[in-house]
Amino acid sequence: MCVDSLLANNRSWAETVSREQPDLFPTLAQQQNPKYLWIGCSDSRVPANEIVGLLPGELFVHRNVANLVKHVDFNCQSVVQYAVDVLGVEHIIVCGHYGCGGVKVAMGHDNAGISDYWLRSVKDICVRYREELNKCANDDERLARMCEINVVEQVSNLANSKIVQAAWKRNQELHIHGWIYSIEDGILNDLQVSRDANNPGDDIYMPELQ
């Protein structure tokens, strides 16, 4: 498929949407008002809007390799800040997926080039959970469990961020969820690690408001 076909697909899609929902594009052109921020993996098999059945404008999206939330990643933190402080999203979903290539690389010894620097934090998580991971029956089970653990850790990173902690301190409605997606059947699973103002974690992360 050449890139020209993508442009043709776009025109066909735009015409279909305009015909079925004539107010959608004019409304989107005026503003965006999403209630959700999605932090997911860059994997092309995990299309954020489609797997949760939302239209353009309903889901604010940030994606990177292995769906990481790093305090020193100003790209991710800028997205979170805009979503929370400007758009006022009410839910942030950190979504990983089984069979994640980034997590798999971090669990091994392959030379992945510059990606190794990005995935170093995942490797650190592997070390912390080594005892649990070693109890898994085989490599596939170990990878699946590590993909889940990675989501749990990123939810914790997000909940401990200054942006989220400040929002909770000013009583802003904001909930964080950790989900994982199965590429094999298209199903999302809630890992039951949600956080909100009633469960903010250790107060060492809570900033003083100006």
C-alpha cells in the first residue's frame, strides 16, 4: 500500500463521517473537551480510539514505547499537565498490552541501540520483581506478568507526579486506571490498581500549592 492510498482512505473516511455525523468536524474545529487521557504503547496493533469505541475529540492520547511514565520525560509530563490543568480530564488510563516488544527487550540481553536507554527503567523493574517473575512457568507467562507489572509501576509513577498530586490537593476530580490489552482477542482488562484523591499514596509526593 503506497502513501497515496492513505490519502485516498482519509478522504473516504472524512466523507463518511461528515455524512453520518455532519456536526462532528465543525464542533471539533471549535474545541476539544475530552474526559479521558490515554497513555499507551506505540505498538500499531493497539489503536487507542478504536478499542474503546470513542470518536475523535473524546480521547486525549500520548503513546511511547512500552507505555512509560517517566518524571524526566518532559514530553509525557507536558501531555499530562495539559490534559489535567487545561483540558480537565477526569480519567487517565495507562494501558499496556501483552506481548509488548519493549518489555520483552528489557527482560533480555539484546542490544536494542538507543532504545536500551529508554527501556532502562523497565529493566530496573524486572530486577525488583525478579523473585516473582522466576516463579512463572515459562517465558511467555513471565513476559505476560511483566507487562502487567509494568502497567502497575507506571500507574504509581503517574500518581506520584507533581501534576497529579497537585490536582488531588485542590480537590480536582481525577482518577488513574491501569489496564492491559490482549492483541489475541481485542479485550481490555482492568488490573484493579486505580488511584484517586482518596488513595493518593505517600504524602512525601504532595506539593505545596502556591
